Amino acid sequence: MFKRALLAALVALACSAPVCADQQLGAPRIDSSNNVYLPGGPRIGRFQNNKYNATPDILTLPSNDNGSSGDASGLSAVQKPQAPSDTIGRQFSDLFRSIRLTPAMFGAKADGRASYAVYTTTAGSPTVTMSYADFSAADVGKLIELPFAGANAQNFITTISAVSANGKTLTLASAPGTTLSAMNRRMFVCSDDSGPMQAMMTASAAKSAGWYIPAGFYCITTALNSRVGPYDNVTHAAPGWEADRRAYIKTMAPIDHMIRFGDKDSDFSQILRRADIVGGMWDANFLADTGVQIPFALEGQTSRLQVRNVKHIGIQLGDPAAPQPSAGHVLINVDIDRDDTSVPIASITKSTTPVVTTAHPHGFSTGRVVFFPSYIAGMTQLGLQSYEIDVTGPTTFTLRNVDTTSFGTFVSGDVAQTMHSNRLARRISNISQANPAVVTTVGTHNLTTGAYVHIADQRGASNANGIFQITVLSPTTYSLTGVDTTAAGQAYVSGGLAVEYLEVTDPRNQIGVYDANHTDAETIGGAWRGVRIGRAASPTLAGYDGKHAFTHLYNFGQDGELWAAFDLGGDNHMSGIQVDLPYRYGLRFRGPRNTVEGLKLQYNGFGILPALNDYASMLYLDTGKGLVTSVAGVVGQANMHNSGAKGTPALQLHSDISGNFAGFTGDSNYYFNVINPYGTTRQSYLPCQFGTVTVSGGVPTVVASSYNIASVTRSGVGDYTVYSNSANSDQQSIVSADTSGGGASYSAHEYTASRTPTSRRYIFNYNNMANPGTESRQDPTSFAISVPGLCAAQ
């Protein structure tokens, strides 16, 4: 007791009561009465006149309602001259730069919440009634989102104008566009924190201070821009911006982007040098075109961040308008996700043209593709399948090309609202021998004149495989611009799929990460779901020298087909990537010198793709002149869920080569090297077998079409020839046989450049055509093949 009393007396002697009270440490806060920021712990200021000055030398905050107006004009970071003896002043003169501003300092509420009250709306009326009291006068002026209440059953966002005394009736600033009765869907209510959050970022840039968004539910209606401060640019210091992983930021109005870090100013003032961007769940709510933009960056990292529900791009790195390309920005455990919305089904009739009735308006249009995301109780045959529809009413539609008369009686189920119709491949029934060629599809194609389609895997009209612009002739036909199939040997035989081709810049293309003008890209970890392209690169400005590892990509059936998990340039190194979804390409490279190792590529049609062999390509290599690619330890498996198909993931090798392929003197290192790949189809394993190996373009086609016919389709490349190695002799003629009616096709080919030194690499393929897609355990040694680095004799 004596020691405590003595200590208290010493403290009392050390300072006067007012000063001591002023020096009590507390939580970080703004003291508006004294115009000071109190960070807790050591306080900014200096010791003078026998007390600490309550107004810091390097920080002055406005006193207008704790900054809630967003006015940051009163901030001052000018350091005053200090005497040499002013030790405390020198010690804390730069402390402000270590302070992290928060939205609450500028008036943000972070008061978003979900309401589960059952609601009823009437189209054209601003009044909404609730099943129980979940609102109060404090909610007036807040934003509210009502699922399905907008025009065409879209989500409806407006402002609350009034709340009844009993808390069960709302008056909205604008009227819903759809009548809903007793809707049991989650509503969102929140204040608009756009102004305070932007004020925080503006102040952060002005003072070169970091900012931090604590856990909470924030809503924004305008795009946020966090610019680089002058101190960071002068010193090349790394700006620090962080959001708690539990900080949820939700878009509540159409905007270009949710947040932009730095900018593309021509004077280099907004380049991010080794910036550290961390955390936050950024929900674009299908209203923001882009989630996160980083227009100009040198190295640095973005980590532990999630972007959801973007219209176009999750994260964009680099900008074509920036002073120079960005480089080396790393994504670490960054997740890309997409919410699913389903409409409950009230009934499905047994009919040759079944009628589906939904529990509330569905918002669909005729010709759309819908997907049943789960098993339909009572009609299990419909579950996990996609169908084109004809709309017959706000809550009804019919299914095309399915007969439910023999199915059981419907019990319960849902239909997904979020299926992307432009991700569905359409079957081809014919391609005319004409100029231009005319394609006929099975069912309506839902395309428009001027669109581009990608046609693959059809036999016969080889000129019509590829990407072409179209002219629509009817709901089931279109012509291919510039495609002539009148020549002999161009008659359509069978098969073929066509899917709408979208350039990466097409706003309908959902991309997880887009390297718009960014090289030396790196990806470490993360799970990406619901996109059309996982990571894409500008074909002319980016996609080179990347390192990507341990990322998992997957789509559910209601997400539609993935065009490509990665669509990059060259010099990329892939390790430990896993792809589990319906995809057109697992990995696609447009340039040379790529290394792929330890990948798991699993194809699952989920019923959204026709049951045709070889539609999916595990790897697609558009290699150009530098054909240097190594693949090691890749496992591929096809599992056409619920379709009974015999799918085979394919390895496609495409090289746009003209003239002298061996034009690099003395260089024998232009090759495609496959080490220990195992292609699997229904648990059938073949060493050195990837399903179909296709080589096309400027070099001869070794194995082409869905039926794996070995043939040469390109001639005139004089110093690059293909020989059969079936008898271990370079002078055998090429194997070519149509075995589609049964039997087996065996082919093993050696590429030999007719110059010295000779460059030789082999491709081996075996397929049992009596039952396509179900390879037997044929021993490759029966072909006397011994290829170092590819398929050593077993």
C-alpha cells in the first residue's frame, strides 16, 4: 500500500491534474473538441511549456462532426521546425505515416445487415409490407436491396423514405417493378459509406498514410480510388492498404470499378512500387464491371483478398494507357467467387413439352438456357442438366427437346437464374459445301450477326474448324465469313460443336484476373469459381514470363462452361494447378517456352455439354515459331457426369508456322516434350497417352478430328516433313486410315527437320475406334518405340 501511495504522489508531482487527465491513454479516436487525433499509446505532439501540446505539429483534423462530411481539407502534414533538444518531437515527427486511417474517422457507419422478414411488393407501388417488425425510423435514408423485385425479376435497389410506427411497412424512394407475394428472400439494408471511404483514401494519399478497413458491412454506390501519396513516390516506399478479411464491401449501384489502387498518370506519380494490398471481401453484386484495378505497378503483392460477382473482370493488372507495362505484381491466396441464384419450382408437368411453373416470377426470356443445379425430387432425370426454354408467362416456361411423360411425379427442386447461355456449346448437324459455308445447329443458336463462333471437332469440312465471324440466316443456321468448303474433301461428315467466341475485352466475358498490360505475373494459391476465363492476358501486351502455382479452378453446372483456366502468352511456368469443371481448354498458351508440371485437369461435363468425344482440350498450345514446351506429371481425367459419354480430354498442339521452321541456325531445341503424362478415361490408363494428340496449323496434322484419323492436311512446308515411325524407320509413309466404323488406329510419328543438325521429337497416339474414348491397356512396346524424354520403352 505504501508503494502504491508513493507512486501516486510522484505522478501527482510530475504534472498538473488537467495535463495528466489529458494524457490518459485510450482507444484510437478523434477528439473533436480539441481538434486532435488520439492514436492511443504514444501521442503525436511534443513536450513544451511543462506539458504536452494537445495540438500535434504534423496533424490537424477538422472539427466538423468528426469529419463525417468527408472534408479532409483541414489535414496538414507539414512538420514544424524543431529545436535540437526537442527529443520527443524528433522521435514522433514521422509517426503520422505509421498511422492507419479508418473509414469511421470520416463518418462511415459500417451498419449493413440482412433482414429475413417475408416481404410483399406491388409493381408500381412504393409500399412494401413485412411479415414482422424488422425496421425502425433509424433505417430512413438507408439503401435497401429486394431480390426479384425489380423489372424482369431482377434485384431492386432503392432508398427507404419512411418506416411505419409498427416497423412492418416501408415507403421506398422508387417503386418496385415486379409484384411479389410473401417472398422469403434475404434483403440487405445499409448506409451509403462511399463518401467517408473515399475521404479516408483521399486523406491517406495527401498524407502518405496507410488506411485500414476494420471488420464490418459497408455499402458503396460510387467507385473508390486510392491514390499514391507524394512521400511514397519520393522515397519509393511501399504504400500500405489493408482491409480485414471480415470487411465486406458491397456495391449498390452500377459503377465501372469497386476500387482502383494508384493510377496511370503519365508522370509516374501513381505507380505502385512494391505496394502491399491486403484483405477485404469486395462484392461487385453484378453491378460493377471490375472489382479491383491496379493500373500501374512494379512488383508488390495483393493477398488474402476476395472478389465476388463482377460483371467482367475480378482483378485487372496493368493498363494499356499506363506509361509502361506493369511487372511482377504477385497475387497470393486471392479468391474469385460468384454467387448462385435459384428460383424455387412449384411444378413440372409430364409431357412431351413439359411446363415448368416457378414459385415467383423467373425473369427468363425465350431461347435462354436454364440449368437445374440439383437433383429434382420426383424427376431425377432432369437434375444437373441444362435446357433451352420457351417462356409462356412470368412464372412459366417449357423445356425443349425433353420428354417427361415416363418420369416420376415432381416433388421439389430449383432452377438456376445465373446460367450463362453464351457458355453453352451447340451441336452441329450440317455444314454445307458452299462459299461461304453455312452451319446448321441442333436447336436454336441464339447468335446475332457479327458475332464470332468457335467450331471444333467436326469431321469432313476441315476449313470450318476454327474461329469465324458469322451472318445469321435463321434461328438454326448461319454462314461463316470467308470460309469456302466447295473443294473436294470438304464435305461435312459428322460431329462438331460451336460456342460463341468472346474476346477477353468483351464485357460479357467474366474473367477472374486480367493482365491487361502486365508481365512477370505470379499467382500463388487461391480458389477461382464461376468465371469464363480464370486468368487471361492481352494477346499483345501481356501474358509472358509468368509463374503460377497451386490455384484451384472449378465451375458448377449453373456457372456454365469455362473457356480456359489460363489463357496466356509464353515463357509461363505452371505447377500444381487443379481444374475441375466443364471446360473448353484447361490451359491455353499463345506463345513458346511454357513449362507445365504436376497438374490435375479433370473434365466434368455436368450435362451442359453434348456428349461428344474430344471436345475438351486439357492443353492447347498456340506456339508460334518457338515450339519449346515441357509437360511433366500431368493427370487428365474425363468424367461426363450423368451423360453416359465416352469423353477423352485432348492435348492440342497448334503452331502458326510459315516458311522455314528450322530457320534458327544450329538450334535443335524447338520441340514439344511430354514426360510421364497419364491420360485417363473411365479409369483406363495408358502411359504416354493424352486421349487425342492434335498437331495443326503450319505443320502437318498428325492426328485430327473427333475420330483420331492420322493424316497430313498441310503441305508446302518444304523443309519440315513428317514420317511414320511404326517400324522404327524414318522412310515409312504416313499412316492414314478411316477407322470410324471399328477396329483400331495406331500411329507414332517422328518430326524430322530436313537440315542439320537434325531435330527429332516423337508423338505417340493410340485409340480404340471400336469404342471411342475407352482406351485399352495396349503395350506401346509393340510399336518398337523408344523415345528419350517422351515414352521410353516399357
